[in-house]
Amino acid sequence: MNLFEFQNYKKYVKNRIQSLGKSGHGQLKKIADHLNIGSVNVSQIFNAERHLTVEQACDVAEFFGFTVLETKYFVSLVEFERAGSFKLKTLINQRLEELRNQSKDLKSKLTVTTDLTEEMKTFFYSHWYYS
């Protein structure tokens, strides 16, 4: 399930929870424990009009094990839902679009590796089973 395909953080969390074993039974309680708030509050956040705070969004991102880019996107989704003006929603929507484009860029997904030192090359090429 790709986070960057979602425009709403609540829909993502619901889909992510449903995709887990037992149709996600007990996952909201685990999220509540991770956020250190009551399960009723978490239920109201994901099933009603309440929203996560930015701090809670960071904690939920940590709970799901998001990458840095995914965390930025998830937090921006929360900020978008909490935004009170059209100008702010437009600004955050532009940021979301930039993050979506970054997620499609292969370079941002790969880590840069360094070249092997001469000692490492010598060791590597000295045994046929490394090649």
C-alpha cells in the first residue's frame, strides 16, 4: 500500500489497519498506546471530525515505520486537514505534490554507496565465490 496514493491520512490509516491480520482488530488500541492517549480519542480521530496534532502525526509515522519522505508526506496530510484557510491549504497541497513527485524519483529511494577501498577490492577479488 503506497502512502503517496492517498489524499487523506485517515483513509490511509484505515486501509493500512484493515490490511493487517484479523482485519486490524486491536490496532487502534496499539496506536493509542503508542501515542499515550485513550483509545476513545484515537477512535474519534480516525472515525469522526477530530484530527491528529502534528506531534501525534510524527508518532503515528514512527508507529508505522515510515521513511523520512513518507513521514513528511503524512505530516503534511495532517496539516492539510487541519488548515483553516484556502491559502494555507493551497500551500500545503503544493508541498504534497512536490513530495509525491519526490517519491516517484528513483534517486530519492536509493542510498548512495561509496567505492570499495583497495583493501576491500583485494579481499573481494581474491575469492571466486564473491563474484
